[in-house]
Amino acid sequence: MKIKIYVEGGGDIKVLKTKCRKGFRNFFRKAGLDGRMPRVVACGGRLATM
């Protein structure tokens, strides 16, 4: 099963969204999910995610 997690944040430019995804990937790895990592989708700022 593939899991996607949509997160608010990451800004409006590609570089910031990449950094946001990397941060969440490190968080999930430290939480012990290294073998079954969810895909993180950075959706931008609060107004962009509505």
C-alpha cells in the first residue's frame, strides 16, 4: 500500500518545497518508518491549500 501525506507548508517555490519534503523524510526516518516511508506532498502556504 502506498501512502501520501499532504502537508501545509513548503512555501511557493520549488526549493522550499524540496526542503520541506526532506525535513519530513528525516522526521519519519527517525520515527522508525525507514522501510515504509510515506510520500510527502508539500502543498504550499495556508491559502494555497484551501
